[in-house]
Amino acid sequence: MPFKFRLAAVVALAIAAGCTTTEEANQAIQSRWIGQPADMFFAQYGPPESLYRMTNGGKVYTWRGGDRTRYIPAQYERVEQPVTGQSVTTEVSADGKVTKTSTSTFAASGPVRQRMISGPREEALFCEIQIATDPADRIQTIRASNDTDGEGLSLSRCAEVMGVKP
């Protein structure tokens, strides 16, 4: 089965299994964290990577977590190599004279080999979240700003890290 058909089958299976998307993860994260102190978020998930202070006294944090590396093996497709050729048949009479010569062309299945579609690679999985707070450091907005696929069939690493269920 060609790679793009396998990929489509995996995506269809993931959707059918009820995997959470980034948008669904954002909705769940927002309902859980908006209005909460930023320190509560960081106590549960770890410190932010960066902080930007706004002129109104609020802050914008960037948090990153759930870092993993996934190995993706090489992808191959089966390729049959047909064999073609010509056959020449010559009929000779008892006295040694050529009575008939015929040529025919044939095609047959040849050896099957594997052709590499894509080489092996490693893929970084992570969740990056931006959190904006008011001057009292209460979360006003929170969203996944960079969300990779999850482990296995999941469509959102942030959903996995934040414990969002489908």
C-alpha cells in the first residue's frame, strides 16, 4: 500500500478513535485555567521558558513541556519489475531447410523489490503554550501556540501533556 494511503488510513483511524485536536485542547485548557493564578499552572507543569512584561503590568509567559523524540522508520513500497523480451522460433525440415521462423514478444512478472519512499527520521514532539496574565498575575488568556502531533495516534501533544481527554 503506498505511503499516502497508509497515512490517510492512520489519520482516519485517529479521528475515528476520538483523538483530541489542538483546538479541542485549547478549549479544555482555557476552561480549566482562565482566572487562575499563573503560579498554580507553573506549580503543576513546571516553570515558563520566557517572560515578557507588558506596560499595563501584565505578563506574557511562554511555557514548553512534554518534549519527546519519536523515531519514524523508513517507508517502503513494493515494486514489481516486469520482464519483457522476444522469443524467436525457427522450424527446420528434415533436410535442413528453414520452413518457418516466428518472433513473439512476451511480458511476465519479474522480481519484487522494495523502493524507499522516505528515509528514517526523528521527530520532536512538544507542547508550547502562551499565557497572558493581568497585573495580579491571573491568567487572562492561554492557548497552545505550537503543538505537534502526540505520541501514537494522537493529534495534539498539548492535549496529552495537559491531560485533555477526547
